[in-house]
Amino acid sequence: MALDSAKKNEIIAKYARGENDTGSPEVQIALLTARIKELTDHLQTNKKDHSSRLGLLKLVSKRKRFLKYLRKTDFAKFNSITKELEIRAK
């Protein structure tokens, strides 16, 4: 259930800090959110796909760790990205 390269490049271009930035927390959170949305749609139609459900839980926990790190280091960026991506955060 990987993202196609065009969509991935579009997300990277939108959230990157610089020209060659692909590893910043903002980019990684945005990419994980896109994959989570795709997997959620997949699991709504395929209710018995337990291996994909496990992968979804892993992605959500990974995104949660990135959000925790971003909140600790740059709170303003954390607020903007959670608003933009419509992520509920504590």
C-alpha cells in the first residue's frame, strides 16, 4: 500500500523546509498521514485484512512519536501541521 511517486513528491515539495529536504519531521508526518488515510480506506472495504490493520497501527504509533518530537522542539510548527493535516493531538 505504498504511495505512488507523483503523490509522494507532491507532499515532499509542499512540506519540505528546503530544496532537498525529505527527512524533516514535517515531511515524514505528512507522508505517514497520507499512508494512514489510504490504509484506513482500504480497511473499511476489507474488514478481515488483519495484517494491514497491524501495519496501520504501526504507522499511527510512528506518526505519534514524530508528533511528540515536533511538539517538543518546535511548538508553532506542530500546531500548524496538525491543523493543516487535520490531526487530533493532545
